[in-house]
Amino acid sequence: MPPGKGKKGKGPGRRHGKKQKKPEVDILSPAAMLNLYYIAHNAAHCLQLRGFRWSGAPKGKKGRNKT
């Protein structure tokens, strides 16, 4: 086997358990509002970040570029 290559095949993997339920988050809490104050540029951007999109809105990037 060439160096740097691992074994391929099926082996004992991680078992999939129950997914933990995410807690309900209050988007109007003081901490959330403070965060929104620093990341949103205007009212429309604020609503878009919170999931209230409108038809014709540009779609954002899915991930961040690694530099």
C-alpha cells in the first residue's frame, strides 16, 4: 500500500443517536438585539437575517471563504 493512504472499507463507525433538540431562542431578547445592532446594516437587512425574506431578495452566500 502506498504511504499516506489509509485503509478503505467498512469498519465500526460512529453510531447515530438521537439528535439533541435545539432550545427555542428569543430573537427579541436584549442579547439578540445587541448582536443584531452590530451585524445588520439597515432594517431590511435586519429582517433578512432573522428569516423574514421577501420575493426578489438576493440570496446570500452559504459559507465563508477560507483565507
